[in-house]
Amino acid sequence: MINMRLKFIKGPETKYISHLDLMRTFQRALRRAHVPIHYTEGFNPHPSLSFASALGIGVTSIGEYLDIVLDEDMSEKDLMGKLNESLPQGLKIVDAVVLRDRAKSAMALVTDARYSIELIFKDLIDAEKMIADFMVQNSIVVPKEQPKKNFETTDVDIRPMIRVINVLHQENLNVTLDCIVACGSKANLKPHLLLEALRKFMGDIFEIKEIRRVELYANIDHELVPLSLVDRK
């Protein structure tokens, strides 16, 4: 069996597809492309594929990851070509790598995510100063739904989950933020929750134009490494 990691784009055409529908879309595409995907054993076999991290509804991405297991050898080029022919517009494989034996799954590896967030402010502001003032806080407490507790809402301090926020670009009322936040099984900060905290701090002075996930990282020896570079053969 061959373990492979695929990096793909989720564009505007598919940004409202749920995570479950995304999984079904890839399962259908793999069948149509005649990719020799491995199936699990047991009463209800299913294709061996897993995503690094679910992407929120309405969020685009240029840095999503999918791990698959093949029963037969297939070149990265052939896999990308055949699968892209079978995927709908808005989904595209941009990289494929063979993984080392016993490599950890992308889901187990991911610790951080990078987002590009475009905002439109109602008035001219000093974005860099406002972000600096926001980040200097020792704690940033916001209400958060807890899926494991029947979606009860509890107050959570998200400050430890915010690694970096930089103003990437500002032109008049348009501001683009570059953010790195926790993303994984141990801690996970969704961009919409971050923006709720920003709105609570700044006031209702901006609208969200676009949220784009740029990359997913693993923390290797205290360094953030893109998942496409981890455990490749």
C-alpha cells in the first residue's frame, strides 16, 4: 500500500460545500478517475482517505490537505491529472507527494493554520495600531460552542490560540490581515470566532469581505512546517 498526501484548492465555487459533502465529492471523483484507492476491511468498507482539518462554510482555501492510501503504485503526475479531470470546478489538486512508511496522518500532525482575511471598514482607521492594541491583551475571552458538550456555550480565552496577526495590506477602507492561529485536536480557533473577538474589541466598524485559508502547518521542533513538507518520501 502507498500513502499519499494531496494538497488542494477550494475556490469560491465550492466554498459553501459542507465538509461531509466535500468528502463525498472526493470519493466520487476517486471512483470516476479509477484511482486504486484502498478500502478498509469489515462489514462496511469505505475508502481510506482523511482530511487534515475541516474548513468552515463560506471560507476559501489554497492550502487544504487530504491523505489517501492506494493499493497500487501510481505516479503523482498521473494521480493529479486524472483526479483533477474528475473534480468539479472550484476543487483542484495542486500537489501530491508519497509519504514515508508509518508517517503520521495530516489530521494528527496539524497544529496551526494561516488565514488571509479581507475586511472593509466603515471609516478610515489605523489598522496596525488597532491590531497591536488587540494583541497586547493578556486574555481575550469570548463565548464558544462546545461540540463535545451538546454545543453548550462557555467562555474561552482565545489569546493563547492566536499566534500572529499582521496587517498585510491597507488601502483606504480595505484591510487585509495575515493571521496564524491554532488548528488541531488540542486547540482550534476558527477565523469567525477571531473576528467576533476583533469586533467586540473594535466595535461594529467593519464587514468581512473574504476569508481564505492559506496553509496548514505541523509544529516540528518548535518550527511551523507546511504539511506538504512533512514525512514526504
